Amino acid sequence: MPDLSPTMHPFVRPRPVEHPRVRLVVFHHAGGSASSYFPLVHGMPDDWDLLLLDLPGRGKRHRSAPLPDMSTVIATAADDVSAWSDCPLALFGHSMGGIIAVEVARLLERRATAPVWLGVSGRIAPNQPVRFGASLHELPDEGLMSALTAMGGMSARMNELPDGHRGRLLELVRHDLRLVERYRPDPARASLDVPITAFVGAQDEWTPSSSTADWALETSGNFRQRIFHGGHFYFVGQAFTDLSRAIVAEVHRCLPRAAEPEFKATQKLAS
């Protein structure tokens, strides 16, 4: 059983459920934190437990130094999640969190604690080339701010922060983007035996919907694609509830079929 003391684990747990039917674990985007995904709880069933992971360097782990490379991030996140695998697990990650989610799913599968479902959002399929040649983490502050604002991942009020706070946030964003830009999936990786749903915004210039369809190649199980109105952060504001409900619907599709033969189907759904 996991240690349920809120000071002893790295998760934000908006509404603890003692004996959940499903435990949904969420991995945040580059420069983000667990608190960014708190609104997901509003669409969760009463018997679901929501765990929002804070990576070192932010949120509940703000006193810890950010981890040096993606392999260390993935190993650490897998260990964090493994402690909570006493019930069916579902994993969801957005952007950088999508990378972490799929690689954590691989490690959990090797440990015989595979999740029942994997959701990847706002992230190109692993076999797709990166669309933008310039490294975002190398842009000057104003250029980086402009790129993040265009993606919808940075509040327009960022410029109102004191220089020290703004500088620390940009430093964390650069660190995370560097990990993402240097990440390369293992070319010899085996397919997961886990259903995958890819989520994407129809107007996302960083992750076109055509670049997410190949997530189907990462699993021997069921694959679905859900396309929402909006850009890279298509779910912000009121749309968070739509995302939450979509995640619940996708996981529910997998739970009754746990003992049935896997099947392959690609489907685009407008939300």
C-alpha cells in the first residue's frame, strides 16, 4: 500500500479515494507542475483517485534540483507511480508529460504492473521527426516568452512578475525543453500491450493531428485519436471539463475488455 501522508509523496491528490476503482496518474508539460492539472478532478467519477505528479524542481518538490536527463526523469517517475499500483492504473501526459507517460508505461509493463490505459496529449508520435529545427531552450528570454505565449502555455501576465520569479520560471522551462529536445526513443523498443488514446488540438501548430496518428504503432492494443478545438493547450479554462470527461470515457472503454482479446482500430473523434 502507498504511503498516504501528503508530505511523504510527490503527488497532488485533489480528492483522496481510499479504495479507488481506478487511479489516474497525470504527468505535466515542460515548465509546468501538478497544480496546472487540478481542474481535471471536476470530471472524475467519485470512485476514481487522481494523482498529479510534481517532478523535482517545482510544486511539492520545489526544494529539489531538476533531474539532469530524461532517462532519470522517467526512472524516478516510474518508481513514484509503482508505489501506487495497488489498483488499476491509467496514465495521462501532456506534451513533455506524454513522453514520460509512455516510457513509464513501458517500465511498469516490465514490472508486471502495466496500466490499463495510456493517454498522450499534444505530443508527436515517437517515429515522427521534430517539426521545428531551432531549439526553443536556446532562444533569448523574449523569444522564448513569445513562443510559449503563442502555444498558450504562458499567461500574458508573466511580464508582471518580479524579475527573480520570472527568471526562475524561464530557467525551469529551458531545463525541461532541453530534456524534451534531446529525448530520443529507443529504436529497438517493443510495442506496448496497452490501449493508447492520442489527444490533440485541431489548431496545434506544434503537434498537428497528422503527427499523432502514428501513436498506433506504439501498441499492439487498441488505438484511438481524439481531436479537440484549440491549440497546443486546447484544454485550458472551461475546456478542462471536456478533457476530463473524454479521459474517463476512454478509460471506461478499456476496463470491461481487460480479459478480452485486443483489437486494433484507429478512430478520429471531434470533441
